Amino acid sequence: MSIDNENRQFTFAYQPPAAAVAPKASKRVSAAIVAAIVAGVVAGGASAATISLLGHSSTVVVNNTQSVNWVTGVAAKALPSVVTVSVGSAKSGGSGSGVVLTSYGLILTNAHVVTLDGQTNKVSIEIKTSDGVVSAATVVGIDPTNDLAVIKASGVFTPMEFGDSSKVNVGDNVVAIGAPLGLEESVTTGILSALNRTIQVASSAVPDGSLQLWNGSGAAPVSLRVLQTDAAINPGNSGGALLNSKGQLIGINVAIATASSNTAGTQSGSIGVGFSIPSNIAKRISDELIKSGKASHGLLGALVSDAVSSNSSAAFSDGAKIVKLTAGGAAEKGGLKAGDVVVKFNDQTITSASDLTAAVRLEKAKAKATIVVVRGGQELTLDVTLGDAANAK
């Protein structure tokens, strides 16, 4: 599943379900070894927050406790909270990853993992923990708009510790954990390459007869506001964890960029451009899915297009231009007018229509938003109460 982006010569693509790989025997690290990891990491100058590793069981193999680093510590802490997710249907199957939310088996993953890239809602799901326990799982709720889903498995689990994705910086060290190509418990590292990146990917919504098809081939693409990282992310990492140096979750891995010259229907591996849904968004969506089985999204009530600059031959977009307002909608009530160019939404820069769409849909229904527009060459700040996307027609 991919969408070409000819201007940038690469494709934003979900990590599709990866072929299953036979599980390998795992070697659990004892509490004493984890304590040694902590001692080694702290001695090396890493954050003292890694002391919280004590008592976590893990399958991290340590051959030399004198040379461990912060990545080893993060892996030891987080691996018990990352699972491999295997999904099958009557016609196909695959695997992805998931992050444990609660001790009683609620797990967060991508919507496209549990729908097999939007093919079907009729699937069987199994999860496997880092210590080799396998159990069946069922779907609690799916949110195709932000490509997130919550599933429920039986057993006792180790919940992931969440970090605050609003406080991350470009250049922060990060670790990605998941099951790329079915290779369980894979750990990679890198940095955050960019924040508030907007990408457009194929929808994971399953056509149900009431859904209006886009180009005759499923739901329209969705715009996601994501973190960008150069930590290696590959097919099968979907739904896995992106972690900060304290072992806290800052993102749910969702997509990779691949060279557009690939053979149709195939993907290359990581090219150092991967994307994750910020943990703050993942937390809001998962909480709503757990509570009601569905998530709410804001609605601006306006048709928008890219505001193309006339000062450059490259035709860069300068914001999102309001083309038409929905009568009685949030934008009209908030004082926006046709012709306004939205340049900021809740203090985040808006450079395109996709930027604005993604930013609005990250907010819950009826949320308040501050919007900066350019009208007649002057900037105006407007306060808007968003509508409910569930009521969009």
C-alpha cells in the first residue's frame, strides 16, 4: 500500500504485514543482570532514569555487562511492553507490532495491521510477548483516521511507560522496537529528524458498502501528523514503539518512505526516513477507543486548498486557503472567510491543506482551537470551537 509523491521522489508507505518468521528460543535476563545493565549505563553517563529498569524481565541478551550502553538499558526496560501481532484472514495474513497499554492485556497497534491494510475486518489475531507467551486477541476499537487500533489479549502484561511527545526535540536520541519482517524483538536506534511532519497514506478503513470509494479503490487517503526518525523502521515494525533515552514511549511507528523507483508492489528496506504517531495523540485516541470503541475528531467545516506562492517558480505552498465554508460550520462561526489563508493552527505552522486537515483531525470533537489567518495582507487570530467529524456529510 503506497502513494507516490513525485515531487519528492519517494513514496510514503505503510509497513505492510510481514511474512511470519519461526520464533526463536529467547534467553531471559535475570534481575541481577538488569541491575548490572543499569550500573553500566549510569557509569557511562546515561540518565539515572534507567534505574527504573530494576525488576523488569526481558529477553535482552547481555554478553558483556561492562560494555552496555543506554540503548541496552532502554531495550531491557521496554521489550516486555512490546508484542508481535500476527493477523490472518480467509485470504491473507501478516504480522506487525504492538505496545502494551495495561496489565490486563489492552494493546495499541496500527489500524492497518488489524485490517490487513484495509482489506477486511474479519480477522483472527494472536500476540506474542517478549518472553514467548502466545495468546489470542480481539479488536476493541479501530480509528482509520489516525491509523490506530486497540486490541485485547488474555494474560498478565507489562504496560509501557508513556513519555510526553510535545516535549521532544529534533536531534533527540530514539530507539525503535518491533518485529520488522517478522524478526521479533528487533532494536534499532537513531535520532528524531523532524517534528510535525505531515504525510498522506492510504486509508486502513474497510469498505462496507456505505463508504464512498476514492478513485474506485477504497477510502480516500488520510493525512497524518507525525514524528520523523532515521532509526531503521521496516515492514513489520508497524504498531511498534519509538522510545526516548529514558525508555518512555514517544511514538507509535506507522510508516516508512521508500524510493519511488521500486518495482510495483514491492518495498525496499529502510532508507532512513520513518514516521511515528506522537504518543500524546496515541494516548488520546487509545483512551477513547477503550472507552467507546471509537475515537472523535475535530471538524473545521471548510473546503481548503494549498495556498501557492506566486513569488517562486517552485510553487511552494504558503498555507491552507479557505475555498468554501460550510454553512453554520465551525469555521464560519469562528469568523473565517473564503479567501483566508490559514498559516497557524494551535501554534503549529500550516504550510498546506494536508497540514491543516491533519492538525484538525488530531483534535477531539468540540475542541477549542486558535487559528491564525492572513486576510488582505494582515494576520488575524481567531478562536474556533471545532465541530464533530462524525457529522460530516
